[in-house]
Amino acid sequence: MTAMTTRPTLLNSCAFAATAAEARFRINAKPQTPRSTRVVALDAGAAAVVRELVDHTWMGTRFLTFDASTAPPVDVAADGRLADIVLLSAEGPVQLSDELIDADFTMMIATANDGAVAATVIGRACVLRGIMTAGVVVGEGHQVDAAVNALRPHARVLLVTNDRNDVAGIMSAVGA
Amino acid sequence: MLRQEINELLTQTGPGTPMGELFRQYWIPVLLADELDEPGGPPVRVKVLSERMIAFRDNDGQYGLIDEFCAHRGASLWFGNNEVGGLRCAYHGWKYDVTGQCVEVPSEPDNSTFCSKVKLTGYPLIKVGDVLWAHLGDPATRPDPPEFEWLTVPSDQTYTSKRWQECNWLQALEGGIDSSHVSWLHSGGLRNDPLFKGSKGNEYNLNDMRPFFEVVDSDGGLYVAVRRNAEEGNYYWRITPWVLPAFTMVPPRGDHPVHGHFWVPIDDENCWVFTFDYLPTRPLTEGELTAMREGHGVHNEYVPGTFRPLQNKDNDYMMNRDAQRRGDTFSGVKGIAMQDASLQESMGPIVDRTKERLVSADSGIIKARRKLVQAAQDLRDHGTTPPGVDTKHHRIRSVSIVLPKEESFLESCRDALVATPGVRQTTV
């Protein structure tokens, strides 16, 4: 073996570039602009999960609740026009369409299938606007099958979990 | 001898350091242009001033220099595909244009605007001469592109190479303004190297091993002049210009091409040495170009496929004691570039200047350090634009000349030290 072949780790090789020593030269720049996130609780159980989140520190995330018992009826199968729904925010009732104006990520939380209609409306509205959707179903096993089925067509990412802390974990990870 | 904190100020060039901020006032060479020759070609890793970046050229021919690592999960974009409109990360397909702006996140919906919120750090990258230059500083203080003569002559009159040197940038630069070592370390090269031998100046160099020094301020840095005895009543002068932060030129020899260097920190323990040869008034001959490509003169041979010199610290620079004993080379190391690099690397990754014993012959080095410290402090404390940013400071030349003993080199060479298009270099 020649002297040259004993040290193949050249400056422009992965063997050199991927060392711990080289990691310290990564450019240290934080993401400048956070995601613009809406979190929508689709039922009463989900609203309880969301209430636990609002006191955390978030990057401008808005928390909303859909209350099927008080919301006006929505005809989701109507003639192609986009339906709108009323959601509850900390400031009072708001229209979904207004909330989505500058959103780029919507997370729907469900524990039951009470919010199936809202999930459909939100999912369609987000597709139209190019907004990323995620769904989190909090519950165990077959108890939440209906909620999963209701969200599946409308959430590009769907997480089924019995750990309600996963909601905060996901939000933190995506910069909400 | 320097205090430790001054040595650290001079040698540390990462983001936020005083010397790092000084370097970020200038355009600095980061790649040879032929490393990104082809639009849409493969990306190239770049590390300078302790920042890791990726350079690429999009299909429209635009150059980009951006953070090496994808904003998504930190994978290296070196594995990326250079597609129409940008560089796509090989991991999950995030795509970036030449400014670092993310233009596509495939996991998001079709008409999502999320990618508009994702931007990697990006720096301008421009081609001047055969070199790609970057400005890593504040866009508001971006200077005009460099105008060193080696970059502005026709392309058949200039040649540039680069090599990786495994030590701090400053000890490498100091070799470039330390004319007193030439008669010793490079004595063999003056006799044998095809790009050095044969000039009358070499005889003066080899016949007077105890030169005198004069160091004079210039607008952009310094002139380091060395005089040796010539014929009766005359001195042989070699004048080396240094322009802040890291540009030096070697005084010419006969009709050989004129050479010099730009010393660029990679990190605090490595540097790039950009080495050029050019002639102001005639094309380089095929023989000269061949000699440069073969590693003669101030160039070097390489480990194939890399910019690491073939002679390096892992093989003791292929040191040849027999050649040293015969006097073919003074240090036993072949080639002028590697003679310098071997000794500069032997000083350690960052030489400890608290333990030096400088002598008066080191006046150029002493003055250069003082100017660098002053420039860095003036920039930090007062926002003062440093010397060498103004492109007027780039239009300089090195000179070798025989003058009557009573003449001032500076007065006699005032015109010769200015790069004037179409005017031959002043050389002996």
C-alpha cells in the first residue's frame, strides 16, 4: 500500500465532508418565515385536546373549533360550489374561507366522526387553495374507525394515536 | 511575536469574527470557472470562510452558491440533480434556484405556496477571468467585481490553477510577501524550473543571499521591495505588491509569465491557493501552458481527480534526500509551490505566533499583519471600508528592475507598478 492510499479522505470526498468535525461549518441560519397554521378541532373531544394547546408558545398558529350542534347545515354535495362553514375562534365565530386566506397548513383534530362534514369542507377548500392538510385522530382501535374514515379523503397526512401529546409534537416539529 | 488574541484575530475567518467580516467585504475566488463549465452540470461542494456551500450552474447558465444542506432535513445537496430551474435534493425532491429560494416541495399540494417561505442562504457567484468569485458579505456593501490584470487580459494570455493547502491562510499568505526565502528555498528552481530559469535576475538572486528590504504603504496594501547587489553602482530590485486581504504577486523573471496568488481561507486550518500566470502583451506559448499544467513554476501536480497536491503531508511531500544532497533542491522537495507549502504546513495548522523570533527581514510580514488588524478593527468599530475593496487598488503589477543605487524604487517604478493595458511588464 502506498502512502497516498492510506488517506483517501480528501477535501472533496464524502468521507471528509460527512465527519463531525466538518458539521460545525454548516451555515447557521434559522428558517425565517414560519408556517401559517390553522388547527381545527372537529368535535367536542378534539376541542378538549386543542384547549390544552392554546397556552403553549406557537408561531402565530390560530386555533379553531367546529361545533356540529350549533353550526348551520352544510350541503357538501351541492353543485360544485365551494361550501363554507362557521368555526369558533378565541375572538368569536369566523368563516373558514376567511381563515384560509393566508394559511399554508391546516391540521384537523378528531376524536369521533361528528365533524365529518366539516372535514369534507375543509379538505376541499384546502385542495382548492393549495394548502397542506394533516389529520390527527386521537383515540384507540376501532373506537375511532369512523373518524379515520371521515378524515382519510381530506388529509394528505393522517396520524392515528392514543397519545394526545402527539398533536403538540407534530405542531412543534413543523414550525406551527 | 504576537499576543495570542491578535493571532486569533488574524487567523479566524468564520462568520462573526473580525477577520471573517473583513474578508466578507471583498469578492473572493472560490472555484475555477471550468469546475462549473457546463450549464446544468453537476453541483460542486464549496467551503470558504468556514461556511459550507454548494455551487451549481443552472440550465440558463446562471451561477448559484447556496447553503450545502437542504432546508428540509439537512441532507447534502451535493447529491442533488441539477434540473431545469434549479437543484433538486436527492432525498425528498425539494428544489432550489440559484439564489437559494426553494421553488418546489413535492410533498405539498400542487398549488401550495409553502416553498416561497423556504430559502437557503445564498451568495452571488460571478465569473471574472477564469475564476468564479463570491461575495459573502452584506449585499448593501457589495463592491464592484475584481479588476486584477490577470483577470482582464485576453484568455490566451492567462492561466489559473488552485490547490488545497493544509494550514491557516495567513501563514500561506505570509510566504507570498516573504521575499527573503527565495534565494534559499527556491534556489534549485531558479536554476532548473522551465518557468523560472534563464533570467538575469536569477543570477542576482543567487549571488546575494543577504538582501535589504523596504516596505512601503500602497493604497491597497503594501509594496514589499527587496534589493540585492547588481553590477557596480546598481541594485537589483524585486517589488512584491500585496493587496488586502490576500492578493500577492511575484516579481517577474525575464520574459517568463508573471505569477501570483490569492490565498483564500477554507476554514481556520485549511486554505485554497489560487495561482495564476499571465502576460500583459502576448499569449502564453504552448510550452509555457504545458509546463504550468504539468505543475512547474508556481503550480503543482495533483492527486488525480482532486485539488490536493500529489506531494502532501501524508507522503512527506515525496522528499528526496539525494536531490537535497546534490543541491538540485534546497529542501529536497520538488517544485516551487510545494517547497513553500511543505514548510508552511510544517508550521502546524495555525502557527503559534506567540513563539516567533522575527527579524528585521520580516518587516513586510510585520507590516502586513498590522494593516490587517487595523483594517479589521476599523471595519468592526467604525464601519470603515478597508483597502483593496476599491477596484483601483487592483490595477497593480509586480516589478523586477535594476536601478542606480541612488534611485528610489518607488519613484522610479511608479508607472511600472500600475497595470497598463498593452504595456509590457517591467522585468529583468
